[in-house]
Amino acid sequence: MGNSFGKLFKITSFGESHGGAVGVIVDGCPANIEISEEEIQIELDRRKPGQSKIVTPRKEADAVQILSGLYEGKTTGTPICLIVFNKDANPKAYEHLKEVFRPSHADYTYLEKYGHRNHEGGGRSSARETIARVAAAAIAQKFLKETINIDTVGYVSQVHTISCSIDRNTVTREQVEATIVRCPHKESAELMIEHIEKARKDGDSLGGIVECVIRNVPAGLGEPAFDKLKADLAKAMMSIPATMGFDIGSGFSSIHMTGSEHNDAFILKNGDVGTRTNFSGGTQGGISNGEDIYFRVAFKPTATIFKEQDTLTKDLEPVKLAAKGRHDPCVIPRAVPIVEAMANLVVMDHLLRQNAYQF
Amino acid sequence: MGNSFGKLFKITSFGESHGGAVGVIVDGCPANIEISEEEIQIELDRRKPGQSKIVTPRKEADAVQILSGLYEGKTTGTPICLIVFNKDANPKAYEHLKEVFRPSHADYTYLEKYGHRNHEGGGRSSARETIARVAAAAIAQKFLKETINIDTVGYVSQVHTISCSIDRNTVTREQVEATIVRCPHKESAELMIEHIEKARKDGDSLGGIVECVIRNVPAGLGEPAFDKLKADLAKAMMSIPATMGFDIGSGFSSIHMTGSEHNDAFILKNGDVGTRTNFSGGTQGGISNGEDIYFRVAFKPTATIFKEQDTLTKDLEPVKLAAKGRHDPCVIPRAVPIVEAMANLVVMDHLLRQNAYQF
Amino acid sequence: MGNSFGKLFKITSFGESHGGAVGVIVDGCPANIEISEEEIQIELDRRKPGQSKIVTPRKEADAVQILSGLYEGKTTGTPICLIVFNKDANPKAYEHLKEVFRPSHADYTYLEKYGHRNHEGGGRSSARETIARVAAAAIAQKFLKETINIDTVGYVSQVHTISCSIDRNTVTREQVEATIVRCPHKESAELMIEHIEKARKDGDSLGGIVECVIRNVPAGLGEPAFDKLKADLAKAMMSIPATMGFDIGSGFSSIHMTGSEHNDAFILKNGDVGTRTNFSGGTQGGISNGEDIYFRVAFKPTATIFKEQDTLTKDLEPVKLAAKGRHDPCVIPRAVPIVEAMANLVVMDHLLRQNAYQF
Amino acid sequence: MGNSFGKLFKITSFGESHGGAVGVIVDGCPANIEISEEEIQIELDRRKPGQSKIVTPRKEADAVQILSGLYEGKTTGTPICLIVFNKDANPKAYEHLKEVFRPSHADYTYLEKYGHRNHEGGGRSSARETIARVAAAAIAQKFLKETINIDTVGYVSQVHTISCSIDRNTVTREQVEATIVRCPHKESAELMIEHIEKARKDGDSLGGIVECVIRNVPAGLGEPAFDKLKADLAKAMMSIPATMGFDIGSGFSSIHMTGSEHNDAFILKNGDVGTRTNFSGGTQGGISNGEDIYFRVAFKPTATIFKEQDTLTKDLEPVKLAAKGRHDPCVIPRAVPIVEAMANLVVMDHLLRQNAYQF
């Protein structure tokens, strides 16, 4: 279970890292959206391995195919199957990992859960699963942009000890894409890249923070009680591999303020309701208020490293383990499109949910 | 929508702050659990207003009644309705708020969403809704404790600028309940209480952090992809009113470590698989690994304050607003049982989900 | 599980026959519907016991209370709790049934499922549960009627061996309500009433058929594959206690026709697409086509009879059992509002689902 | 929406008749089931076109591929993608149908719903979609058989005016497969085959009844209120294309009996609880009682015929239409494995649901 996300724009993800394919079914996509494999591919290319010198060199084109749900270039309202066949699948490369639990990976937990697992490249627990999310969200992104001008921009604000402050009001995707680390602050970006290259040489890995802003979300999205917009965003982000934390608006730093400092006064903006500050991060009572939604996601340093580590085999024998082969010293740059994808999926779903009740 | 939580242990919450009642239906509770109104009341009493000098003085017994789903003191497997009739409902006290949007409250967003709202005490957006969660989770808590000895302990580790470090391995509920602020570190607790009392006098409010540890969760709970244990915990916590952030295990601080520092080496513990460190916070690949699950939840300073604030009426007239009447200067002490409740609901649901597949 | 119905207009039902109350939460009701307890009561009165000489004489006012979700007489979009407290609860009357399995009742299956059951009046398996459905659907019915003039009329077309043919195009609720058996064909109605009274005297029971027509459903409701309108109607109807069969349009009798006889030719009706015949029953490919939707529901003779029957105790002792006390010789007249209720719930849910995708 | 079925054994179906592929994701399959493409193919071959002289001659191998969710021949608990690439896709053959609504087909309703449709071979509304169900259910069938010996046998009992009575207690799949029409009564089968061949020559089509029995279902499956076993079976069957009716146990014929005739007396069978008769069809209160579950499904004569019919174009022009090309004069023989498939999916799902609560 657990491989579906969304209630009205529902995606169901499948596939393993070194199986035949990874893919996704989108059920509940509005009809009449013009979308092409090329448009989806643009997003997948931002996620794909081998895109720069600081990410994993696995060679995958990650070429997407649309198997159903479109006709004459437009969605038909019926399920869309998007699929990426694995090319660089090399199960043999993982032979030495069949009997051993890689520290801080899902090897042990999958075996405990299922009693049987595909260990090759992490099998189902591989971050290759996120291809499904990025591909599906490319359709949502296009719809949101064209229909109500919603604009989602993610970027890297911290890698390990190197952090910077980005103006979330003005940042653009062009600025983000200008550096291979996807940090729009150029000086910091250079430091981050150096830092990541050093980690690669050390056989070590680094974590960081991806921030994201969603603009032009109309007021009224999100539901009371459990399906608050912030709650669904939290779930969406914490379902991405390697995430360790999420906060929205002022987030953890809200604690250092008092209520009178933190409350967002309502004021007139262009003749409509707005807020003077936006510590709330664009939602109040779990429902969007029309201001920008922004949040942060913390990623741990990835678990695959080349340094020798202590661990156990599945027969409970202590062993030393050092990863071989390919290695992603910092997933943060590739995580940016995944964070954006999940944000777009959440907003799309809540837009449809809200729309259901408009008569 | 959005008033249900859980897939197999599913709760549906209803009721407004100053309506007739707040309550909950539990659908999917195992049969044969012995539970009484008194046992549920113990948890509600930890959440109720007026329990100490540092929380809102609203006078509510919050006395729970079981309307269905039990027979001869034991659950029957059919839906359990738990209800708390509102006693101190005083809709008139909110007359002055009918036309005005309280800053950082849900007044504006509910009106935008629904076009019609109950403004009395926040109506549905009131934190009184959390009664439903605490009541329902009391049943889950008993089952988890009795069936597999799962133990959930929440506590306050920070109020505004006053923070402390608690040993999550040893903290007990008795230690937590020993202070009215529910911080098990006595010296810090006294400072926090002073600080909250000052905020009350100032008509201001304070936020803080609730930490929580869940012990004895068996390995194997949680699902791949979207319904990861950490993702469902994140959603659960971020669905609580006033929450701004969530992190698990090493959380946001994981960023300052490298992979070789952060990875949790597998070692033998009592002849079984364990980890030397537990930066992962008890889950890997979204699935529990048998180690303690622990996480933090950030609460903003609550929005109701007595200080004068700028805002708008629903006719877009700028006005000055100062709350009258009752006021909760810091919700953190009362948030502890709510955080525990949501944690127990998530674990209970995933326990049933995992159990479904054991043959 | 299993106590919720609907995806966007979702009801969750609770309560036992002789427990404190039966009730329902409606989650996902549009805001701004004017509805009163009196309007809901009208529908409940059509379902309630003791309404005529041919139904069970249990004395229940079945007076509904609205506990949440309304403000100033209009729905707020938040969960609506409707509750009916049981008045004529007399658990002692069922003492003799505690240890014995009533034939064709749910006594045995509930005990096998849950290992613990409330035997009083059937507990949760009692048809009193349908109060929840009728109450919730009264709101849907009002919305459907006022918003798009949808009109649902159910009626009795057969009781045991007495059947009649009703013109489904013209039948009105007034005609239906004109006889206590809810058969709009007066001569047949009289025969049915006589027949039911005889069954009562014999301590026996009778089944029959309820037919239902839904008018003015716009084309386009229903979903491909599994959530076809006919499939959801089938589930809705077969979830009513004592139902044994469902067919739609020409139903089982379609088998005697060939394709060329059965196909519904498309023709112009008032300048729009219509069909010459309507053997399809208003849906094609699972989706409404704008023609009247009509279907039949078969109810078995109810299981409670006064005649002596063979059965077993829960200790597997063979015994003779004859019911005592009250007895409903034919549930068909009271089933009419339940069938209509379920039909309205299905249409309401699919209307919201379809509306979600209209941009 | 609407392309998923099941709660814990959840299938999501995708694909169009003449698109690239049809397929299914199974999410929630227990791990460690040995299953091969060959075993799934056996079931698909029973459904596939061209299997005999009385079904559509479309030439499709319908060869299934397993794209994910298995490792070393056994399920891993992660999503299983089963896919059948379309070989005999010939979109051009449907050019003449692009602008016209075929009577009693889904052409008009899909266009009304979505505003854009794939008309080729019915697109998503084609019965080719049922490949997904049969393929997914083959895994459930194997698990049910091996784990608890559940045995599902469907068969044809009526084609148009030719009906026969089959002993549901003894009928075997071997007997069913012995005739191409899947009627285990040989004399009737021969008449049915003749009758179907005549219909083909006439360019007309015939409907009929598929009956199905499910043996060895343990007592306790099914849920109170809405997810009754009979309700979920009804939905499952009525979601199959061309179905018009469903009844269970004594079904519509129960109406001719009185309660004293219809009630199933509990008696001892092999030292355990059984019933003397089984008019209930194996469920009481919506929950299985351990007796055989049996039901009937009515299929209309299929809509595709070669005879000339009146209809409209999408510009509302009246036209005459006669189908060209291939034609299935009677879908009943191929419907048998689909009915069995849906039955197995329902039982599998409820088995997991019940298992979730066993501690």
C-alpha cells in the first residue's frame, strides 16, 4: 500500500530502480490539457542522473513515454500512464549487497516488512521512484500555470554548512537553473559546488535545505481539520526520500517571536484582502489566504557513501561495508524539481477539491 | 472534506467551539478492547481548558460520553461515537468578531472558502476540535500499550526563548505531568511558567516546541512511497492548529553532519538488529526499524492576543482590534496530549495496515 | 470499517438499535444550503416505525437533532452531525436472544467477525442504522432539487406475489404517499395491504420490489471503469439490509432481447440529444446520458418471524426459536425512503465529482 | 477518477482499446506469492478475443508482461505493474465513427463528460479495459486458493432465451471450460452456440446470465453498513461493461417466498455452524457465514451490431449507422473469467481487511 497520492488528482507510482521500468498512473486529470512527452521530459531532465558533475553519474536518459490517457495531444480525462524504461539497469553491480544491510538505507526495514526484497539499487526504496512524481506533476504544473497562473519555484538555500538568504518574492526558475547546484545566490552556489566536489572525493555525502514558494494560489484551498494545506504539504515533502524536516512560513523560527510580533495584520492590497507580513506562509486555519505559500524541506546527507562502515548481514554477522560504483554526494540539486513536483500535486489536488463545491 | 484521518483506524471529527457539541466517530477499532469513559476522560483532562493558571480559563468539564460501539464495557468493532457537549458556550461573547477578520486566525480563509461561517469562538477552526483526536486516541493508546507495549511520551522542550535538553530515552509521563507546563526539566519548567504568566499579563502569547518519543514500535510499520511513517507523522502533526514545523530524528540539524557522521551503523542489540546511533529517528525508507521514533513539533505563538492590532472588516474597512475575554497565552502545555494522540493514531493505523498482510 | 459512503459527499454512520443513539456525520456538504431539522424530519417520518398498521409498532419518534455544521440555518461546509436518540430502547426484551443465532439474521456472522457483539435488537446490524442514511440524504435531496431540479421517486411495485406495472415517467411522490404501502397503483396497494396484514397474523413476513426513478440528472455523471453510476447505485442499494438483487434499465429482462431490439437510438429531443427508447436506464458506459435513471431493488421477506424455527445457540446446541414482541411483516413500505436516500447520495456524490473537473 | 478498485488489495487500471497498451497496478499485494507471467496468461487467454468461433475475431495475443513488483519469481509487496501492449490496434478502422454516437455505447456520454474523447474502438470505454481486472485477479486467485483453498467458479446459465439449471454445489472449472460457450450443461451449450452463430450471421447480438459460486470463504468477511460483501460484489459486477443486473442467493426469486420459507435454519455441519438451506447466498448482515457465496449477473445484448440503426452525429445530424468490421455477437463466454476475476478481487480485499483486525 501507500503508492498513491492525492484524492482527486491521484497518482499511483510503480517500479524499481533496476527492474524493467518506473512509472505512474494519473487518475483524475482534467480533460483537454495539451501536454507532450517533450514537456514532461523537461522536468525529468532536471531530476535525472548525470546532469552535472556534482550528481550521480548513472547514465539514464529517463525518457518518458505516454502510454494512455491522451488523444490527439490532449488529455481525455481517463488514466494517464507515464513510463520510463530503465536503461542502465545493472543488477549484478549489487550482488555484494544482497546479504548486507546498508546503514541508514531501507534494506533492513523492507526485509522486516515484507520478508522478501529486491536489493538491486535499493529496489523500490530507490529515489528513482520520484521519476513518477516529477512526470505526473509536470501535467499539473502546466494546468496550474495556464489556468490560474500558479507558479512554483524551488531552490537550494543550504548545503551542509553553507547557507544563504534568498528573496523568495522575486526568485525565478531561470535564476535557479543558472547554477548546477540550483542555488540562485551565485557566490554561495560556487561554494556549495566546491564543497560537494570535495565530499565526492572524500567518498562522503552532504545534506541541505530546499526552499519553495508557490505564488498566485487563490484563497480558499485546503480543508479544515486533517487535510490542511500545510498538513498535506508536510506529508508530500516528508514522503520524499532523505527528508528529515519540514516547516512552513516562519516555521521553527516563529518560536522566537511573540504573538503580537508574529500575527499577520490584514491590510488592503490592490483593493483586496492581503496581509502586511506573511509569517503564516500563505495559509491560516490550514486554508490558503492568497499570499505566497513558502516552506523549507531538510534533507539529510545521503546514506550511500564510500567510507567504510560497520553493519550486519541478514544472518546477523557484523561486517565492514564500503559502497562501490556510483554515488551521489549531494541529492539537493536534483531534489529541487521533486519538491516542486510534490507542491504542484498538492495544490492541484486541493484546487479540484475546492472546485467540486463551487455552484 | 478533510475531517477524517486514518485508513484502517479511521476517525471522523465534528463540531464547533460554541455549537452543541464536539465529537468523533472511530471506525475500524478492533473489537474486545476494554475501555471506559473514565479512561478517555483522563486524556481529555490533560487537554482541557482551565487545568492550570497558565492556560485559558474557559470553564469546560469536557466530559466525554460514549454513544455507540461498546457493549458490556468492550468495543464491538462497530463505530464508536465519543461526544463532548459544550457547556460554556457563549456565542454572544463573539458578537464583536462577526464582521472582522482576526489576524492570523482562520476567519478570512473560512469565509473565502465557504462564503458562510460560524464566527463564534472560531467555530470549526477552533482548537476545541482536537478534543475529537484526544478522545479517539485514548482507545488506540490503550490497545497499543496492552497489545505490544507501545509507549508514547510527549513533552515541552522549549517555550519562546527558554529551551532545555531532555533525555528522550528515559523521560516518563510522570516526569512530564509533574509540572503544569509539561516540561520534565524542573528548572526550565519554572522559567517557562514565569515567562507564560508574564505574557498573559502583557496580553501577548508565546510559542514553543513539543517533542515526542514513541517506544517499542516493531520494525516494519509504514509504507513505501507516500505513506511513509515519517510522512504520516508529519501530516498528523501539521494538522494540529498553530503548528509551523515538524522534524524527525536528527531533523533540521542533520544538515550539519556528513553522511559518514550521520549514518546509523547496524549492530547487534540483545541478539537482534539495532543501530548504534539513532539519527534516523526510528524509521528508514519510511518504515520503522525497531528503534525509538522521536520528533519535534513547532507551535507558533497563538493568534489570540489582547494587544491592539490592525485588521479589516469583511467589508474591507480597516479597524483596530483587541481581543476580549479569555485568552490562552501559550498552548504548548495543552498541546502535549494532542501531539501524543496524533502519534498514537498514526502508529495504530499503520499497525493495522501491516497486520493485514501477515498470513 | 465500512461505515462511510461517498467520496466527496461522504457520510459516516454510527449507532446501535438499542444503544444511546444512531446518527451520521456528513463531511463534504456544500456551504450555504438552507436546511432545518423539520425538513430532515419529514424524510425520517417516512422511514419511522409505527407509521401505519402494516409496519413494526416500535414506538419511536426518531426525532433528529442537528449537532454541528449549521449556522443561522445554513450549512457552513463543515461536518454536519445529525443524531437521533433512541427512546424505546428496551434491551431486556432481547435477553432470550443473547445466546442464540436467529436464522438469516446477522447474529452468527457478527460474532464470527468480531468475537463480541451487542445482541440487543440486532445491535449495529439493525435496520435502525438506515436512519443515518435517510437523514443525511435529506440534505442532498434538497440541494439536488433546488440546484438542478433533480427529482427522485421510489415506489413499491411488488409485495410477495402481488405485482403491478407503474408508469415511471409520470409517477409522483404524492401518488406514492397516498397509500400506506407506498404503491401508487391503488387496487394493487389494497391487495398488498391485505396480504401484509395476513402475514402479520401468521407471524410470517413478505418481501417485494422497490422501483426508483431519478429525473433530470445531467449527462456526464459517473466515472469510467469501477465507479460507474450503475455500479455505485448497485452498491448503494445492496448495502441496504434485506436486499437481494438490483437491476437497472431493462435489467434482467434485457436478456430476452437482441441487440437490435435493445439498443437505444439517439434522436433529437427539444433540440438536444436524447434516446428513442431508454432500455439503458439513463446510463451508458457507466455515465449518465440525460435520460431518466431507473432501477429495481429486490428485498427478501424479513428474517424476524414469529413462527418456530430450528437454530443453534452459540454453544452449538440445537434449539427451537420463535421471535417475541414486535415484528415488521413487510419492510418494503419503509424501504422506499431508504432507496430514495441512497439514490440521492450517489447522485450528489457524482455531481460533486463531476463538478470538480469543470473549469 | 474511478479507475481504482479495492481498499487493501487495490488495483488501478489504465489504457485504451487502440492506444499503446492496457494495464494495471496492483498496490497492496502480500509479499512472497510465487506468480509467473504464464499463470496470469492462462486467465487472460480465457478472456481474449479470437479464442473460438463465437467471439470477436480481433487478433490479439494479449500477452502480459510483469514490469514491477516481483523479484526472483515472488511478489515483493511493492506495486505490481502488469501490462499488455496492443498489437492489433487499427485506429483507422474507426474513422467513420469519429463524428457519430453509436447507440447504447459510451460515445455520447464520454463526450458529454470530458468534452474530448478517443473514439477508436471505444477508447477507454472498451471492454479491453477488463484485461486489467483479469490479470490482477489472477494473483489474488492464486493466493486465495493456496492460502485458504478459496475456489471461484463462474459459468453461463443463459444466453438469450436458452437457459439451464446448473448444480452450483458441484460445478467445476473443467466442466465450464469443456464448451466454448462456458456453459457446463452440454446440451444447452450446443443450443447456445448455434444461437450465437445465427446472431452473428444476422449481424445481431445476444445477452445472457453468468452465475458464479465462491467456495470456502471463511465466516466473518465483509463489513457492516456500506461495505457489505453483497454490496461490494454488486458494485464489482455492475462495473463490468454491459451488465444490467445482479442478484445474490435467492435474489429476485426470494420475493415469492415468505420469511418462514426463506430463512436459513442454523444446523450443525461437521461439528460447526452451518445452514440447512442457503437462500442467503453465503452472507448475512453483509458478512460471510461460511456457506457458499453465489450470485447471478445479467448482461445485455452487446451494443455493437451490423444492422442499420438510427442515431445522431455530434453536430446533431440524424444518420443511419451500421457497424463494420469485427463484432462480438455474445460476450457472455468471455465474461465468465471477468466475473470470476471481480469476485476474487472482492474476496481478496475483504480477507485482508478482516485480517487487519486479528490480534
